[in-house]
Amino acid sequence: MRDELAVSAGFVLADLDPGSTPGFDGDKDDAAEAMASVADELAELQERLYADGRDREGRSVLLVIQGMDTSGKGGILRHVVGAVDPQGIQLTSFKAPSKEEQAHPFLWRIRNALPKPGYIGVFDRSQYEDVLIVRVHDLVPRSTWVRRYGQINSFEAGVIEKGTAIIKVMLHISEDEQKARLQERLDRPDKNWKFNPADVDEREFWDAYQESYQALLDKTSTDEAPWYVVPADHKWYARLAVQQLLLEQLREIDPQWPAATYDVEAEKARLADT
């Protein structure tokens, strides 16, 4: 899946069909079966990562999830991240920066939220808001957000050097599908709570956001930390794709169970005597 979805030179976001399913020929039921077939392996790899990092400077993983409103970030958290042991998950949902955060460089709050050794960190939105929304709405001078692309690349290179693998996912939804999901939130009383009137306002800036995402992908998809663009009109496909991206990364890390720091046989004998 990494080969199918990674952004390479010349990638054009507008050319990718949000309703496509790259690397997968099945339907919704097939995707559910595929996810279930590797659930135990994913859970074990995550537990091994957590165990290996508890008492030493082990590896960690950072999953960055970006996307337009209603692109399915919540479903990824429930169906992919929620399928592993929560004690090894470090979730951060970034909102508009607080006054304290605004008093620091823009990466300050990001650095403070990085996963500890052994953890899978998940960023629901991320440092990339500082080159997306600020660009679309002219919240900072152009010279400021232009510099940030390089600052983010340098920051991520340092994070990777210290042992954290980064998986950057953009959930790519179509304008029509977003409208349908917003309509559903209005039509269903059990989903009214998820609707935000500001989401309709943001739709007026759809083209500007697409342009900003294209620039983001062009400037911050690196060999060390590539972007993966996941077509997200089919929620079931997006969940499968992100699960596979996470699984492939954990397989590459191949965390091992840590060796016991005590005499196992002696402890067996002591236990037998109780």
C-alpha cells in the first residue's frame, strides 16, 4: 500500500479520483475481511513495540492524519487506531493554538506531543495546519508560511533520526462527498452534534484548500517522510489503507519482545514454592 499511495515527483492531487481504491480490487465486505485477517498481527506488533520501549529508548511511530472536514479522521481513529491496545497509543487532536502556544514557535506544541518510546502517536491534524489554514485565510504573512515548509522538513528529519517513524496520511475526499456527509449530519438527529456551521463556511474556500494541499505535498513529501494520499470517498477503503500503512511500517520496524531483566528459572522456582 505504501508503494500505491506514496506521493512522488509530479504528483497532481486533482488527478487522483477520491472514489478510487488503489491497490485493492474488492468491495466493502472484502475490505472488512482483509482488515480482520491482519488484526491479530497488528495488535501483536503494537504490543511488542510498547513492551520494547517501556524501559529504554526504543522506537516509536507517529501517524499524522490530515484532511478536509468530514474526510473520515474520526473513523480512522475508531476502526484502525482503536483496534490496538489503547495503553500504547498517544493521541493528540490539535485545535486552534491557545495564547500560550501562540507565544512559542509554531512547532513548540508539536514537539511537546511527540510519542514516547514504544508508543504509536496519532496527530488528528498537525503542524501542517500552519501551512494550510493560515495560507488560505491569510492569518500570517506569506513570508512566514513559506519558511515553514523547510522548517517542518528539518523538524521531521530530526524526529526520524531519534527513532520515530512518521506516517503522513492525507484523506482525499471529493467536494460532492463532503456535501453529502454534511447533509447527513443535518438530517440525522444522532449526528447533529457532529455538525459545525463553520464547515459550510469553509466550503467556500475549497479550491484554495486544494491548492494549499498541493503545495504542501510538493514541498514536504520527502524520502524520509513521504506523504500518502488516501482516496476517502469510500470510508471502508480509507480505513483499510491506513491500517495497511501502519501495519507495513510496524513490520519494517519489527519490534522484538524485550529480554527478561531477572533470572527466569529462579523466579519459576520461587513461584513454585509459594
